[in-house]
Amino acid sequence: MLNQDSLSQLKGLKTQMEAEKERAEAVVKGTQARYGFAILDDGREIFIPPDEMLKAFPDDRVHVCIRPTKDNKTIADIEKLIDSPLGDFTGRCVRKGKAMFVEPDLPQLRRWLFIPPHARNGVQEGDYVRCAILRHPIRDGKPQAKILSVIGNEDTPGIENLYSMAKYRLSAEWGSSSRKDLEQQLAKCQPLADEGRRDLTDLEFVSIDAAKTQDIDDALYAEVVDSGWILYVAIADPTSYIATDSSLYRDVAARGTSVYFHGDVLPMLPEELSQDTCALSEGADRPALVCKISLAENGEVGEYEFMEATIRSRAKLSYYNVDRYLTGQRDDLMSHATPLEALYQLYRALRTHREENHLVMEDRREYRWIMGDNKQIDHIEPFEKMLSQKLVEECMIATNRCAARFLAEKGASGPFVTHPGFRGDRMEETLKFLEMHAPDTTALDPKEVIGYRDIMRTLSGTDQALPLRGMVNRLLTRAQFATEPGPHMGMALEQYSNCTSPLRKYADFLVHLQIKALLHGEEAKIVDQAMLDQLSERLTTVRAATLEAERWLAGKYLARQCEGNGEDNSESEAKPTFKAQITHVNSSGFNVRLLDSGLDGFVDLRKDPEKFSYDKWTASLTSTTRRFALDDEAEIHFAGVDVGNQYQASFTLVAGCGLKPPKESSEKNAGEES
């Protein structure tokens, strides 16, 4: 037995150990491994060992006990759950023996969750599902999940779209209160009876869009005048039917945009509005917000006027038919020759003026996915942007410029679309890049519109030995929404906005509300930065959803391309070879775009036997024997998809790809040239 002194020493040691412990609230941060970290309110990060991580989910708020270990490190033990924000989520069902689990599709949560028999809801192994937590693991580290709904399986047509919609919470349904608002508005709203609305039904407006488009949101009319042209751009007017204090408006704001998947569309507005009541359909009188623009013979945008009007489209023309008419390949649109000829003339002037005074995005070869009945890619066709599409684009840009001018001149709170150009935190690197590769531009100010324009023109020059325009992309910012007018460097414009797609984009819808407020003599202050930030987050989510679905489809298409190419596909000779262009280079490898289909993917060089050195100044990766640089062509094999990275396609190099020329040969050629 221990004597009194020993007991006293043990008690003292226990007291000391307890004194060294600290208890606090923390948020659990998961990792790709089994361990995690407790993020304390004071910013400290304390290691959570794997056994303790079994008690919690990432983002849980918990009580932790922080204690030292024998090797003088600090760890956190999870003692109590305060709050678990994990709601419903998506995943895929897997089986182990007779037990069924769901593999959550969540970042930093890689553990399988058991589904008890009573909570399976008819699910089968391999099904994609939406589920929720049935039992939290805080007590014994054994969580359980329940199936809320089955989305489908690999054989479900369009599973890629359906699953992405569910994962990113993109709703196809309208709530009952929104439906009620819609019915009431359609019954009582009569915008055509508004005496303040100008009657422009005598003008020969035509719409030019894809043949299958039903949500027609713009129509054009132009006429020749002594000083140049008058362009009328009529834009659908859904704001006349949606009150800003209604559930329908809040639902539209939450959606933020129409979402276009391959084979599926989630419209921003109910189809009763976007395809019927508001669409500028052929032969129907429709309310519209019209921008009347005076264009000089040199293509300069002059005076403009916004007005609420009634218009009647004379025809719904397709891009294809208008393109063939403009290129002299058919004459069945002669009945619309007057507006079409004027539109073509002003298009050429607008385009020329932009090319001379601003920045015009270079045309890039595009690709059209032809989908089969099973909503999989049947084949992919390359195509060039049609003349008719460029015509409409120039008219829309001119209108958007006028909208930005109008909002800025009247002191409206946006929304404007700004593009700061070069990243502020990379300006020193930008200046060094220009000094190295384009010394003639060092006297230009990259923060000013004209300076930025001239820099980008120099970098895009055909006389450059390196693809400087592509190399500089890593130093550029993205366009963003703002409540104050600011330069759009990407277009080399002093200000810009978007107003021509209010049936499909909430930002354009907001611009209409602001313009109409000003036309009615009211303040245009309904937009604030918090609203625009929320919209930006929503658009980021939408882009992630469509990107994931597209990559998933593309991966399946590439896998089918590789089927039946030899008995043993493990041998490189048995795998089909794809030719690709390098589109981006970083220290890990490079992105590629397949030349025949436009599909994208990544070549990871981190596991290559050779060590590569990354040079950001030349956008290249170099080893002892090989070199890869931006815009180089490469021959590659398809190696599958990275499911954890939104199904990004992975490629491997064909043997011998990227080899440097033999040193002796290079020296000999240099000698002959001298």
C-alpha cells in the first residue's frame, strides 16, 4: 500500500496535470488525413489526434480540453458538442459486407457513415443520394446517416447534371408563395396600358438568336441617318411583372442567374414570364426597356436615351440564317433587308472603332457538344463564331456601355462591372515581367485604361517570340460587381455594366430596376455591395456546379474514346494518343486543351521520374531532358478523372514528348546559322 507521502505526491501530480490543462470552445477543422485541428476563438490552432477526430465533423463547435503530451506537444481532446452545422448533403452509397454506408461528398470529411436498415429508403449500392445525419458521433465516434432521397445511379440519363444540381443546391422548383405571387401579378399587371410607355410598334424590330431559344430577351432595329446610324435595342421588361417586396422577387434574387447544363436548363424566372409574357416573341406586342443610340460613321457611341416602350418584333431570326444572308449565301430574308443591312453596316463601324480604341477579345475556336438521347456526349464539333453572333454582341456591348454611363451620370448605386486589370498585390512582379519581355511598355501606367490597353496590345503582338498575352494571365484579376463606376480594363473602357439579359441574369434585372427608377424621377439606390457580394457568391456556386457536370461528362466521353484500343490498356501503345496545347503552367504540371475536341485536363509532373524546374518568367517546366512551355503542343494519354477535384481529366505524357533537341545538333545548327 502507498504511504501517506506517496498519496500526497500523487495527488500533487494530479493537481499539477489538471492545472496544465486548458478548456475552451473551438471550431473543428478537418484535413485530408484522419487528424484535424481545433480553431480557438483567439486564433490558435491545436492538433486533434485521429481518435478524437472520430467524435466530430468538420465545422462542429465543441468544448475541448487542451493538454500537453509526454513529448512536450499540445493536443486537444473533444469533450462536448456545442453545435453541429452539418445539414443535408450529397454522396454515394457503398457496401461493406451486409452493411450500407454513404461516402459523403464533402471537403475534409472522408469517413464513411453507416446507414441503418430503417433509414435506407430503398437505396442500392452505387446510388447517388441526398442524406442527413441521423446520429452524431460525439458519444462513441460512430455516426449514422439517413437517406432523404435517391438522385440516381450511373445509368440514370443526365445523372451528372442532376447530381450537380443537388450537390450545389440549385433548385428547379418554385415555392408555393412565389407561384401565388406569379399568378397574382399575371392577373393584375397590364404594363402595355401604361400611358407613359412609348409606342414603338411601327419600328421593324427583329430578334436574332439561336433557333431553339424561347426566352428571347432582346430585339434590334437600326436605320441610316446623315451622321451615321440610329440603333434601337429593345430589352424584355420582366421588372414590370415582379414586385420587389414579393416572394417571387426574393426567389429570383436567390437564384441569381439561369443555369445552363448540357441537356438541362434551370431558368432564373418562371417560364410563364421568360418564355411567354415577357419574351419578345414574333408578332406580339411586348413591354420593353429600349435604348436608342446615335452612332457616328466611325462607330463612336454618341447620344443615347433609355425609355419604357411597347414594341412588336417582326421576326425571330436564327444566327445561322442571318449569317448566311450577311455572307451572301441566301436571300430568303430580303423582307427584313432594311434593318439587317443597317445593322450590318453599324456592326462593322462599332467593331472597327473598338479594335482601334479599346480591347477586343480574340476569337478562339469553340466546340459544340452533340448530346445523345441518354444525355451523354455523342460527339464534339468545332465551330467558329458566326458573323451574326458578332453583330448582336457589338449591339449589346454598345447598350451596356450606355447603361453604365446613365447610371454613373445619375449617381446610381450600380451595379457596375469593373475589371481592375493587374493584381494590386502582384504589381511589382508585373513591372518586372514587362521589363523583361516588353521593355517598350515600362513607361506606360498599367493602372490607367490607356496604359493597360497599350500594354496588352504589345503583349498580344504577333512579333513576340513568346506567348506573352497568355503568360501574363496569372497576374490579372477577375471582373467584379461594384456600386461605384470604375474602369473595365479587360475591355479598356472607363465604365461598364450589363443590362441586356434581364430574363436570365439578376444583375441585369437590377440594372433595369435602377434605370426605371431614374426614368420615374426616383433615387436609384436599391443596390448595395452586400447584395452584389452575395450575387457573386451565388454565381461562383453556379460555375462550380456546371463545371463539375461538364467535367464528369467529358471524362466519360474520353473513357469511351479509349475503349477497345488494344487487349491490354495498361501498355501505353494500346492507349489512344491525343494532341493538345498547353494552356497553363505551374510548378506541379500543366493544363492542356485537346486540339480535336477542346476538352481540358491536367498533366501532373510531380510523380515523374525526372525533377522539373518551374520558371514563372517563361511559363515553362524544364528537366534534364525535357521542356514544356505555354502554347507548346504535347502528345498525351487519358488517365482518368480526379473525382476529388470536380472530375478534372488527368493525362499522362506519351513517351518522348517534350524532349529537348540533342545538344550536338543544336550547336551544329547554331554554327551553320552564324
